[in-house]
Amino acid sequence: MSLAMTFDERYRAIDSRDTRFDGQFVTAVRSTGIYCRPSCPARTPKPSNVTFYPTSAAAHEAGYRACKRCLPEAAPGSPQWNLRGDAAGRAMRLIADGVVDREGVPGLARRLGYSPRHLTRLLTAELGAGPLALSRAHRAQTARMLLVGTDLPAADVAFSSGFASVRQFNDTVREVFGLTPLELRARRRAVPHDHRAAALPGAIDLVLPFRGPIDAAGLFAWMAARAVEGAELAGADSFARTLRLAGGPAWLELRLDDAGRLRLRARLSRLADLSTLVTRARRLFDLDADPLAIDHALAHRPELAPLVAGLPGIRVPGAADPHEMLIRAMVGQQITVAAARTALSALTRELGEPVDEIAGTTRLFPSMAAIAERGAEVLRGPAARIRSIVGAAAALADGSLTLTSGDDAAEQRAALLAMPGIGPWTADYVRMRVLGDPDVFLPGDVAVRSGAAAAGIPSEPRALTEWASGSAPWRSYLTAHLWAAVPPGPDRRRRAAFLHENEETP
């Protein structure tokens, strides 16, 4: 948790060039006027010349430019923004999702319940930069990623990164990196090309950085078990889906390449949506997690050590669309994952908007308005559950219920519990997936209890809850390990995918 680290702890991290802290803070050097990631190979500066900042935006605001050698903007994002549920953490999640680009600072402030002026003061005090500067830094990071990772023309990079004009893009890149866009592109290293990724003409193809290790097989297995026909397609080393974004339908594919890197291919209706799509892809695969810190903390408990050793770098899948996530969770109450997949596929087949076919995907997941209007015609099961699902979709469609990655966790949970048919399991499961909250535990989940029993952990909900408290603040990852520990069968990663997930009554 880098924001709580002392100066000496951070200095030891940069002196040892510890890659675990890349993306969690930056090191600004007064004598050179640049800032670096902690693992920068340059000579360690004197302590008297060093200032640590929690974000690159804060370093920009203080007058520093990015190091051309270590490219700090290329590091994975900080896990702090999921760990922190305060206004700063919520703001950073929303900024990454493109809220400032779409709605401006007033829109961000409105979502967080502050005036624009107060929010600017709060973020400047907490993070060293206001919302405009933080959003500008995020655009610069996206621009760097596209310049060095794609062959997109510079003008397309500008608008894909969220800049309002090519001139603004040129000025920002030059100010942040000390290079023009073309000079930055010329410095990129040659990397092995994934010929499969080039198979789709016109696709944007990027490498997504992450902190290793990563249980990629577990992620792809999770997605494959839940893939909604028409809207999603999953295999042993790839996952593709359609997605509704502000500028229109989009398509993404996450795939492991031959070099073990995670690649993102994307097709968009509007280039300006790319930054949002990248953010959602990263959240979907939990790519900003700090697996070494998580594994180290969990493995200290004797019962969990074998689980962590067996699945290092386990991730908690996020949500590509918060509204969709709630409907999927509600449909999945009290039935198997396979049955939920069948029901969601039927819903998508009947109510999903058709899109041009890309790699086997042909539809968008239904809009909330469509489910509110016609969901009762398509859904099967208890009438009370159908009414609850349709009612939740209607509330999301008309705005009486809001659900975003930047919600306050307690307020989101209370709002969901106030809805008919939503109980603690659904509210907490949605919080885990939508907010990326690393400390959610599901003691009423059938698979969690089964996994706990197999691992020699108390499986009765009250005793299990008490036992799990010792794994804070990583109980979401504890949950993932217990899902994976469910017996029997040769492949632990896939077992929990097919079990009843909860005992919640609609």
C-alpha cells in the first residue's frame, strides 16, 4: 500500500529498483527535472534531491517531465484506487473510465457529491493535482501507449486518447515527455509481432502491462464458463465480447500471445472511446492488482499457503459494464452458472441489439430499457425473480438507481439492498465485481463454503466470516481461492464455475 509508505521505505524501493512498486508512485528528481518509475535503471539520486508523488499528474503539476528511459507512464496502474474507497479513489476510477472527458469536472463532482471547487481542492490536497490535471495525465498515458504500441496516425492517436484537438495533443505530449509525438514513436522498441492479432483488418492491437504472476488460465476459464452466446466468445487463451460505449458499439478481445503477454484488440464506433475501453478491459481482468502483496499476505495463513502456491497471481474478475453485471448476478441467483448462462444467452438473443459480426460475436447485451420493457416475455423462472430483474433494469434505465465503478461502497450496497429481490450475496458480489473492492467476502456462497471445507477452514457462515477477517484487506482474493478449491475433479480452476454460487432468495 504505497500511499502509506514512509520516505525511507520508498527510497529503499527505488534504490533496489523494485518493479513491484511501478505504477504505485513516481520519483521526481530536482536536479534533473524528471520523474521516474521506482524500477528506473538510472543511477539512484541522492535523497535530498528526491520527492515522491502518488501520481504522475502531481509530478506534472510540480513542473517535472517523464523519464525517457523508463517511461513511467507505461507501468500498470496503481492498485490503490481499488483499495481506497474514499473520494480520491472513487475519483481516480471515474477519471480512468473517461467521466471528465465526457461530462467535465462538474459531471465528476456531481457523481461524487461535491462542488467542482471543493473536489479540486480535495484532490489537490490528497493527490497533488486536481481533476483536470489527473484527466490530462491519463490522456497522456493513453497517447504514449498508442504511439509506441500501434501504427495509428498521430491524428487518430490524439482523438483516441481523448484530446479535443491535435494541437492540444501535440502540446501535452511535448510537455509531459519532452518529445514530440513522432519522436516518442521513433523511440519504441521492436517487439515480436503476434500474427493472430493482425488477423482482423483495422483492429487496434495493444499490449496491456500487468504485475506478475497472473493466473491467466483461471481468468479465461471463468470467462468461458459464463460467456453469453452472441455477445461473448471465450477459449483457453482468449476472451472476446461486444460492449456498449458512449460513442456506440465496440468490440474487444483479450488474448495471451506467444510471448506470454496479454494483448488487447479493439474495434470502436468512435476512437475517443478507446481509453474507456482499455480501462474496462483492465478492470475486467484485474490487471492493476498487486499479486505479490496479495499472495504474500494470504500465504501467511497455513490453510491458504497450499492454495496460493498452487495458483499464484489469482485475480478477481471485474465488470465490463456495471448495469449488465447487476442483471447477470440477479439472473444467477439460486441456479447453476450453466443455467444462468443459458438464460442470459436467451435474453441476449431476443433483446440484444444486432451488430456487425466480429470473430463470432453478433449482438450487444440487452440495454436496461429493453429488459425493462420486454424482459418479462423472455425470462423464465419464479415470477418474483422476474419482477425483481425487470424492476432493477427499469430503475437503472430511468436513473433512479445508479451503479458505477466510482460509487461509495456503503451507499451502493444500501441502494441495492433497498431493491426488491436483491439480498446481501448479490449486493456484495456486485460490489466485488463493479467496484473492484479487494475486501469482499461471501460467506453464504455455496462454492465458498465447499472450498473452505476442502481447505480445512470452518465452513459454517458465521465461523467462516470470523476466520476470514484475518485475511483483510484481501478477502475478495480469499473468496477466489476458495472458489478454486472446490472438490472434486482434476482441474481446480474450473470446478467452482459450474456450481451453485449462492443461496440468496429473490
